[in-house]
Amino acid sequence: MASNNEVQNLTAEQEQWSVYSATRSTVNEKPLSSDELEKLTKYFHATLYLCLGMLYLKENPLLQEPLKKEHFKPRLLGHWGSDAGQSFTYIHFNRMVKKYNLDAFVISGPGHGAPGLISNFYLEGVYSEVYPNKSEDIEGMQRFFKQFSFPGGIGSHMTPETPGSIHEGGELGYSLSHAFGAVYDNPHTIALTIVGDGESETGPLATSWHSNKFLNPITDGAVLPVLHLNGYKINNPTVLARISEEELIKLMEGYGYTPYVVAGSNLDEMHQAMAGTVETCVQQILKFQKEARDSGKALRPRWPMIILRSPKGWTAPRKVEGHYLEGFWRAHQVPLPKVHDDPEQMKILESWMRSYEPEKLFSKEGKLVPELRELAPPAGKRMSENPITNGGSLLKPLKLAPFKNWAIKIDKPGVTNAASMANFADFLTEIVKDNPTSFRVMGPDETESNKLSAIYKAGKKVWVNGYLPEDEDGGNLAPAGRVMEMLSEHTVEGWLEGYILSGRHGLLNSYEPFIHIIDSMVNQHAKWIEKSLEVSWRQAISSLNILLTSTVWRQDHNGFTHQDPGFLDVICNKSPEVVRIYLPPDGNCLLSTMDHCFRSKNYVNVIVADKQPHLQFLNMEDAVAHCTKGIGIWDWASNDAGSEPDLIMASCGDVPTQEALAATALLRQHLPDLKIRFVNVVDLFKLIPNGYHPHGLTATEYASIFTNNKPIVFNFHSYPWLIHRMTYKRVGQNLMHVRGYKEKGNIDTPLELLIRNEADRYSLAILAIDNLTAVLGNTAAAVREKLLERRIESKNFAYEMGVDPEEFTNWSWPF
Amino acid sequence: MASNNEVQNLTAEQEQWSVYSATRSTVNEKPLSSDELEKLTKYFHATLYLCLGMLYLKENPLLQEPLKKEHFKPRLLGHWGSDAGQSFTYIHFNRMVKKYNLDAFVISGPGHGAPGLISNFYLEGVYSEVYPNKSEDIEGMQRFFKQFSFPGGIGSHMTPETPGSIHEGGELGYSLSHAFGAVYDNPHTIALTIVGDGESETGPLATSWHSNKFLNPITDGAVLPVLHLNGYKINNPTVLARISEEELIKLMEGYGYTPYVVAGSNLDEMHQAMAGTVETCVQQILKFQKEARDSGKALRPRWPMIILRSPKGWTAPRKVEGHYLEGFWRAHQVPLPKVHDDPEQMKILESWMRSYEPEKLFSKEGKLVPELRELAPPAGKRMSENPITNGGSLLKPLKLAPFKNWAIKIDKPGVTNAASMANFADFLTEIVKDNPTSFRVMGPDETESNKLSAIYKAGKKVWVNGYLPEDEDGGNLAPAGRVMEMLSEHTVEGWLEGYILSGRHGLLNSYEPFIHIIDSMVNQHAKWIEKSLEVSWRQAISSLNILLTSTVWRQDHNGFTHQDPGFLDVICNKSPEVVRIYLPPDGNCLLSTMDHCFRSKNYVNVIVADKQPHLQFLNMEDAVAHCTKGIGIWDWASNDAGSEPDLIMASCGDVPTQEALAATALLRQHLPDLKIRFVNVVDLFKLIPNGYHPHGLTATEYASIFTNNKPIVFNFHSYPWLIHRMTYKRVGQNLMHVRGYKEKGNIDTPLELLIRNEADRYSLAILAIDNLTAVLGNTAAAVREKLLERRIESKNFAYEMGVDPEEFTNWSWPF
């Protein structure tokens, strides 16, 4: 249905916004012959016909009979608004894929407009190859329509079920960072990336434009962003669609791109404009790459990007029932929601669908006519079958040197002090070295602070944004680095997700408190993996490894804003098939844990380990055994051998383990008859009953460690309630007393912060005594008093001196 | 210590980045007399002297004797890197405050550089007025130095303890959105806002520049952003400091600003450049405001902003031990970390501090000399005492019409269907109308979708970004609207925080799943409030009210990405003094709850209520009574009157309540002898034992509702484990069986989604039967079988028909 151009007396500025003024294009060429033009329009119409079919129909897919109520799905779901613009973009890029034999795939920011692309994937045959019962015939088309946004079918975004997708777009903001992540180290790949103008308002997207400062034109591929301004969100105009075009172009130039405008609604003119523009952009990309690769100079080109202004809901009726539809926010979701019961709307829909002339597009059997089919690239080159979009199919195992090479030598547990993180950095350095094109380390400007800077020996920090002479004085920057740092948790997480979704490996390191910034991103990635598990053809990808350091207990000096270990609570709500949490107590356990995580697939692994020097407990052999079990009794710290324990002292996390051990030592020194069993937890999900998580201990296993009837003092790294949430079903849970971070903080010393949260050695020992009255009676009253005194003295010492007493800072295991 | 300009053979582009090339300024004026220049430099030096004192000293504040080891704090904390640039900016704006009698305050994005501003607040006397023992004399100065980043003292950011601050800056990214929020509806206020170049890389900051499209020049104040490019983050150059200046200027113009560059390191030249620039900006702001206010036309001016390039760690030694310090990332934190033990570093520090000539800046008694003191604005005008920065002092109660006016008429519980959210919207409309300059509703483009669009009758959506004729067809936009929508959860949350921190009221409405996007922001706000409670002079501000709708159970059609009710877990980790969670089961409860939240202060209130039509249960009187208690037995749904119940059926949340009631009805229909007590929870924290949260029930109160020894089937809105986390200490917790969202989703119908998570009526009834074997024996086996069958049939029906069976959609309470 052709758009009506209305006389609107627009101002000059409004003319730039309105898609109903004259068609405009930066590139003034008309590369298409009239035959090509006609075919492109037909192909475009075929995709749009399919889009409407997906939104409305469960029967009568080819309109072989007049529409009837029973042909409609009972609930009309999915989004129409951006379908046409996305399909238009995809079709024009197909032309380039064919002409230049490109290795390309597509990322759709406005995932809600999935029909625009899924219709293309069906037309070019990939959908039917992957899902044979969605065949290229009438029955297949009917099933293809019905399944869309239908119970038991597929969602209305670019979900994992959709071939050709590594980006669902259910939550907006991550299209560009995913695209850049996917082309890093893929020098021959172009990611056509459609950015919605709603999405463009999100913070993560707004800063991710700067990813171009981290893209090496020699060793990385390219991203072609298409900012699709259709002008409206759910119910509002969009910001970028309503600034002056001068501002918009400056914004994109300011982001470092060369923007090309294609604006209008006249289809023939738009086809010519887009064809010329897309080709110019592809030529520029290839030219920039050739220049850089020929010269060996990795400077930052002003990569092209396209600003596509097309009507919201393009090709829908301009007005329905007196209200604007096409070109207004009313076209955002399903345009004619009352087709079931309103004969007028049913008529409008039917004439709209027939206006695409399906009988000329599809054979009687329901297959796209051959002269249109040849518009798509041939098998092997279609964007929707690019193996990058099924990254697991490309995945090769990470080359991992034996981590035991970096074992920290331990003669006696709890005596040696060593920097676990810096030691792990040496192992990591080797991984960076051994996997020069398939492993990257990401971080928001904290890799050095997190004591991982040794890795710069193997791979510097990527920087394609200009150098100053000072940089030679320890800048550790390089255009072809292996570490990526930008002060945007969103961007580095997005890069890493894109990198692993396309079949590679990596690690994100972050301060613990600020990982909450990407709660929602990690959440979405976990959901992606979980759904992928149900999709038989999706191959497993490497795990998303998140190393949290600069942890809460050593953020004493940075204060309350830097103290939040609650990311674990967010992770624990995700599906047990997908999430893993490890809190290695020392350096050798950290090595073993990281090795395990790097080998794993399809998980979100969260590893929590502090960066400061810490007491070391286990030699490498014991560490491997302990981490393999994930939980265990530390005999060397226990004195219940051969008898029943009076108390279980348990710990999870490095600082909490030291305090729990110190509390154990205090108790054993003052109350030598007490039988204490010391338990350490590395793999947090061991605590959950089996059946609730694959790692969960059986009741028998749990009882063999914690008993069923003895008091447990559990010192935990994070908020204490998480342990109760995990163990509420365990027999003896009422004897479980957990200490952890209780959201009490300020400018503190490490010990003072522990005391404030009652997670220090004295508080733990007191807690134990208070729960051992059955064993101890009143005999421990004096000990309790003494511990209380020392707690107060320690705090006073910190307030007075600004540091902790030596008995804390230099403590070691005394037995 | 003067900076050494080094010959570096810079390229033209590098010269634009380097602060050591010639001083550059967009404004070419030299407005300062030599006397003014000298005084400004001295004042600047006084602040920097104080900064160093805060970082290093606990004794000998005026260097009355040579520095000795024991004068230093044992731990050197805080950040030096951005102190000088921030102080420089503040001092120059002080000049404008005096000259133009401005109503202004400051927001510091790089909160870690707090000494730069706190030193100013001390010099102008405010700090000593607020904290008399930090007096303007040697003893006061010594205490002022020592407390900084010292246990029991103040943090190294702009914490709540700091007068003049409403923005801590511990987590980066929110300076601009806070600033804009604070000046909305404050037409005479200017927020001087220092944006760090590290911060500028974050997503939230990158999109918050667009806040200018929502600022009305007539009714709102102004923000003067100063993008402080000191070039480096912790350990990396910053992105914006290394793009070409042409790009940078385009970026800022693209964001809609008129950028003014001030760049260099020569202090005299920089003073002249900054003085001229700041004055030009202030004049522009006042001119734009006057034009708009005289004409009555609220167009969008291209507001000024300043790009200030100054050296990182400005005025520190350029090199120490052969490595760059000033002008490089090494100046980020404490520049000379080894002063305790390295005599050379001690000497460098002493000569550096003495280079500021403290003896000429301070009297012998330690007070700033009078001729410098007069550079600061007089009492009453100092930015650090602006009452906006203690917003509670300006807070007036919200005018609230009686919410009972909007009572939904209920003749019989569980029969009427009504749209609770749309009904609440009418109450909200009245609030918008009655509080035309002190209440705003924020949302990320979802207010209409969330069924709150009735409020546009009282206040349209703010839009200062250009109009098209279509907007008259239901656009509901206005330059002076009361609803603010941008597709950035970060920005709208930041605006709301800024708005309430400055003494006003508001509401954020959002889809439930995407509120995780701002987990970390809400977290930081909760921390701000909690710390503010300990600061005696801070007055209480209105609560942060977050209304979550489009909830998980009605996101069945949008699929798995739109299903996450886990924000409550994040909130539950925050301090009980600060957080409140309400899940009103119906429309009258929603009215009562919202009225309560709007009256409250210093909380983060999270209210979860769905937007779709739902069964209504309580008449207004009962609703008020129920919400006041926060938890209660619903007698009308129970049949245990006068006897002990066999089962407690409990619910929390609207959809879960309907299912729990339906399960109760099924059980009573099939097993009429069963005594069931029905409990509903509105106020989630009632479940926690008293002592752990102010709302927690005592053990007796809890037992009077839940008993100690009867099975409880609890249907919960969110992840089920949260209930276990809250009740693990309750007697009878082992009989608590919770159902909720178990992270199982897809494209579903509402009932199918419930079934998938076993939170539907049939699953609940089966769960009850399975836990009543002691009462029922095997008598219920047939009933159980029947329920199971109906569950399967319902699911099959949905898969076949695409909708739920009528017995679900039209269900009502049968008794």
C-alpha cells in the first residue's frame, strides 16, 4: 500500500525529520536498472507479506481464499514498526554480499522487529534447511506463520531459535558492542548492524559507538552500523530522530564515523539511494582495510555508517480510522489489532496484504519465484547461515599450559603470604601468548589495579585512538593488543559476549562492587545460553568467565559505595544449568578454578578472589583435590579426627576463610577440649540440595561434612542470607549461623570492616561460644569476655592509628 | 611546583591533546587584572595545599616544622589526579556567583577527586560552620586533614557527610542526570557539573548529555557541564582525550551543546582563558533564559558547555624518579606513595607543599588570609551551602487528594475484574495536577504501555526537541510537561534521584524485567540514604518510589528476556532502615500502598503491581486495614474459623494471589472437609523476624498467622527462594513450600507460564495435597489425578488455540 505524501507545510528542520518530504541521500547515484529496481521491490514486498503473515495468520497463508476470522491467531503479537526498514537494509546488503563476495552477518538491535529479518531468512531458504517442517511451500509457510509468537513456537525477537542470530534484542542497548566483539580477530567479516533509534537512547548503546577506537583495521573485521531512524518508540518520538540533521551528523562524526544519510518514503527513490549508499560504504570499508593491511599501519579510519530514515511501519496504511498509522508510533506493534471483530479492519488488512501481490511473488505451491530467489546470495554466502552466528561450530579449545607450572609453594598451610591474583596473572599471560587470535581479556580500566598487568608482556592493551610520547613510559598500549579496557562495564561485557558468541574465548575482570552495573546484561546472556541448550543445532560456546576482584572486604578504604558482593544473588536466580560460582580460598585453588572455567562451555562462571596478598593454605595437589570436590573438610585445621565434632567452622571466600581459621585457632587455644571441624567451600552450588543444581550435594554427602545436628558457624564472602537461601532444606539448617557482609560499611581498615559486619575472628569465636552452651556451659564466659575486649581494642586501635594491629595483619595458622 | 614544558615534537593532532602545548581557548579574552590573577592563583594554591594535606598529613598541618615520618597518615588514600582541575573550575565559577549573584551549586562527577572541592568548602567557611571542630585554625585544619580517608572519618568521595554534595561519585556515570534532575522546576538554579573524562566513557553518562532535550528554559534552571579532560583514567588514556579536537567538538555539538575549549597548563594563561570562558557561558545561559522567558517560547537553546583540558595531577612534579607523574596516569591516586620510608620522596613532597607558600595563604593561626577569603561568595551565596544540596530542608509534603476517592467498588471479593493500574492512574493524575512544580513521573517510554496515560490530562510528556504535525494526533507532548520519558532507565532514574535529592517528589514506572538495568544505581542511592541517616544536619528527602509493572507473569507473550522479577533480591540486600517492598494484590490495595509511599521519606519503595485487568478482592476499608497491617488472614477465603487449619495457603503479588485463591477453591470444592487458612502478604518485610527489619513480625505474630506446625503453600510473585531467605529462622519453616518464578519461560500464555513454573492453581493444589498426607491419607489420590489432568489439558489447549481456557481467564471466587 503506497504511502500518501501529505501536504504538511513543514519547516526546513521538520523536512529533515519527516520521511514524507523529498527523498534525500548523501550519495547521489542511481545504480539500479529498472529491472533490478522492480525485483528489489518485489523481494521487499515478499518479505513484508511474510511479516504480516507472521503477525496475523495461522491459516490461509497465501490468501487463497478471502480472509476470515478463523484465519487469525487469537492473540496478535510481535512488532511491525521496524520490520520494513530492517528488511530493506538486509536486502540491500545482500546485493553487496553477492557483488563483493562478502563474509557478512547481521545483528538486529531492535530485536522486536524480528519478522523483518526472519522473513528474509525464510525467503533465502536457510530457515527451511534448519527447520524442514517450515518448508518452502504452503504448509511450511502456514507453520512458519503460526509458530511466530505462538505458545510452543518462537518469540518475537531474534531468539536463539532463529538461525543467523547471535543477538536477541529483547533488552535494548547491546547491538554495537556485540557486533564489534564478534568481528575482533575476524579480519574478513563484516557485521551489518541495525541500531534502532529507541535503542540509541540507552546508555550502553550511546557509549558503544566508541568501540571504533578499539578496532584494528588490519587484524579485525568491520562493523557497518545502520542507525535506523523510524522516528518513534512505543509511544514517543525518539531523541535522535528530532534533532537537527546537522546535529545528528555532527554526533556521528563526533563518534568518529563518516555518516551517510538515506531518508524518505518513496520506495523507488529509496532503493536507488540505499543501493548507492550501501555500496559506497562497502567500498570504503574494503579500501580502509586494504590501506591498513598494505601499509601495515593500524590507524583509525573514519568508518562509514548509515543514517536510514524511513517511516515507522513503512508500507502500512498512512491513516486508519482517522489516525496516523504509518510514520507514527501507532505502527509500533500490531497495526490493526481489531481484525477479529472489526470487518473494516479485516478488509483493510486483506487489501494491504494483497497490495504486495503475493500471487506474483510466490508460486502456487508457496515458493518464492526463481527470479526473486536469485537476489539472495547463493548457499554458503547467505548471512543467515554464517557460521559466526552459531559460534560454537567454530570453537576450538583454548590452548592451556599446565596451570600447575605456577603452583605457589606451600610448606605448611596458613603461613605463607602470597599474591594469588598476581600469580594467576602469570598463568593468564601464557594463555594470552598461546592463543594469539582467539582469547581476549576485557576490563573497565581495572586490569592493572586488579594486579593482572603481567599479561601486558604477552598482549598489550588495544588502543587505536592516537598516542602521546608519554605512552612509552609504561602505557602498555598497542593497536593490536589482547587486553581491552574502556571505562564502560557495558561495553567490555558486550564485546566479550560478542567475542564468545562468535566462537572464541575470554575473561572479564572487574571490581566486585561495580559488576552490578551489568546485572541485566549477564542476566540476558544467561537466558540466551539456557535457550540455546534447547536448540539442537546450536553448538556450545565457551563460557562467559567473570573474575571479580578488588572485593568487598578489601574495599574498606574506598568506602561504602565500593562495597557490594550481591552479584552472586543475581546469578543464583538464573537456571542451574547455566550458572557456576567459585570462591577459591587461595592462590593454588584460584589456578585450578580458572583452568576449569576456561575449559568449560555454555556457563556463566563467576569467580570471586581478592587481589591483595593473602595467606596461602593448600599445596597444588591438595588444591586440585579440593577444587575438584568443590567443598571439603580441611583436616589440618580440624581437631575432630576420630570423634564427633562439637562445632563446624565453615568458610567460603578468601578473607572469610582467614577469619574463620583465626577464629578456630582462638577457640582451640582458649578451649583446647573443643572439637572443631573446619570446612571450606569453593563451589558455592555444592550447598544446594542435589536436584536443585547439578553440583548440589546429596543429603548424605552434606551430612557427612556438616553433620545433621551440630552448630555450624559459616563465614561467607557475600551477603549471609544467600547461604540460608541455599541450605534452608538441609537437615540441621536451624543450627547454621552465617556471617557475611551485612551492608555495613564506611571508611575502614580491613579488620574494622569485618568487625562492623561481625565477620571477624573475634565475633566468629563469640558466635561459636554462644552456640555451644550445651557443650561448654558457662566455662567459656571468661574467654568470651576476653574476645569481646580484643574486638573493641582492635577497633580502637584502627581509629587511633589508621591501620590494623599486627596480630591481624601478620596472623598465621598457629598449629 | 611549576610544570615543566617539555619539547616533545608533537604532531598537530597531538598538540591538541597535550596540555603542554600552547594554551588554547575558544574565548580570547583576558578579563583578569594582574591583582585578580595573583589572588586567584593564591586561592587555587591554598586549595591544593589543603588537598595534599588531606592526602598525606595527620600532624603538622601548616608545615610549621620540617616533615617527619610521624606526620604522615599510615595509609595514604584518596585521589589527587582531578583535584586541581576541579578546584580550578569551582574557583572560577565562584567569581561568577559573586559577579552575577547566581543561585548555584556544584556536582562533581569524578567523586574520587573530592579533595579538590572539599578544600574549597573548607576555605569558604562552610565546612567549619557545619563541623565546628574542623575549625579555621591549626587544630581544625589538622583534624580536617586527619579525618580524610581515615577510619571513623570521611570517605574520599563527595559523601553524604560533605556539605554541598548531593552526588557522591563513588560509582561513575550519573553526574549529568543528577544535575538535570536537580534543576528541573528550579528555574533560577545553575548546576555547575564537572564530568570526568573517565566517567564520560560510561554508558549512563554518554546518553545523559541528551538531557538537554528535556530541559525547559522557562520553567527549569540550567546545567553548565564542564568536561574535565585530564587525559587519563586509573591506568589508561581516556577515549575523549585522544580523539581529534574536531571530533570532540562535533560530538558535543552533536549532543546539542555549544562547546568552549580551555586547554593548557600555564596557570596564568589558563586563569585568563577560564575566566573569560566561564563568564561567556554564564552570560549565554542568562541570555537564553531571558529570551525564552520574555518570549514565552520554550525552544531548545544550544546551551554552553566547557571542555577543560588540564594536566592530570596538575601542579605535581612532572616527573618523579624518571617517570612521568603530572600529566600522566601515575598522578591518578596518591602521587608519592613512599613518603614514609623514602627520604627523597619526603623531600619532594615537602618542597612541593612549600611551593604553594602556605605561609602567605594562611595566617599563623591557620586561617585563610582575608584578601583571599573575599574571593569566595559571601555567606548565603556559597555553592556549598546551597539548600538544594540538603534537599530535605526544602521539602514540602506532597499534596495528596484522598485516595479513597478512587476506590474500586467491590461487592464480593474475587468476582469483579478491574484494571488496578488504570484506576491508580486517576489518583496519580490528581497528584500531578495538585503539585505542578514539585512532582514528576519518570519512565523509559513505558508510561502509556503501563496504563498510566491518564496522567497526560494533568501533565503531558516533556519534549523540548522539536515537533511534527503528527504529534497533535495523540502525541501528548509539551515543553512544560510533567512526565519524562527517554528510553534510558539510567537517565530517568538519574533525573528522579536528582529531583528528590533536591527536595521534590516523584515516581519511576518501569517494566519489571528491565529494572535490573539500574540495579547498581538504586543500590548507590540506597547507600546514600543510609549514610545520610547518620548525618545529623541532613534533612530527610522524599522516598525513591519505583513502581514495577508489566510484571513477569504477564510477560508471557514477550518471552524469556522479559521475565525477571529478581530486582527484589537486590533490594533485600540493602539496609533494612532504607528499603521497603510492597506487592498489593488488587486495586484498592494499590491505592493505599501508593498513598503510603508518597508520604514516606528516606526510603527506596518498590511497588510491584501488574497493569492488566485483574480480579479485585478487598473493598477500600478492608484494603486500608490490610495494607496497614501489611499481612493478614483473609477470612472470606478461609474456612478454618473456630478450628485449627490443616493448611495455610499464602500469597504475595496479584497474579499469584489469584492462583492461590483458585487453588484454595479447587481444594475446598474437591475436599470440603479440609480447613484452609488464606493469608496474603502486601508488605514483604513482614516475613523477616523482627529485629532484622523494622517491619518484621514477632515470632508470636508470625505464628498467629502461619502457625508453627501446619504446612504452608506460599505462592510468590518473584523467585521462590527469597521467601525461604526471609523465613529460614521461623519455627515451622520446614513446612513452608514456596512457588514462584523459577526462571522457566518462553513464548507462553499466562496460564502456561504459571504451569511451567508450577505456580498455577493446579500445581498449588497438588502441592497442598502432597503435603497433607497426614490429614488426607490416600483419599485425595483421585482429586490429585484430576488436577494433574486439568493442568495437562490446559497446557494442551494453549498450545492448540494460542489462548488460555475460559475456566482460567474468567475464573472468579466461587464461595
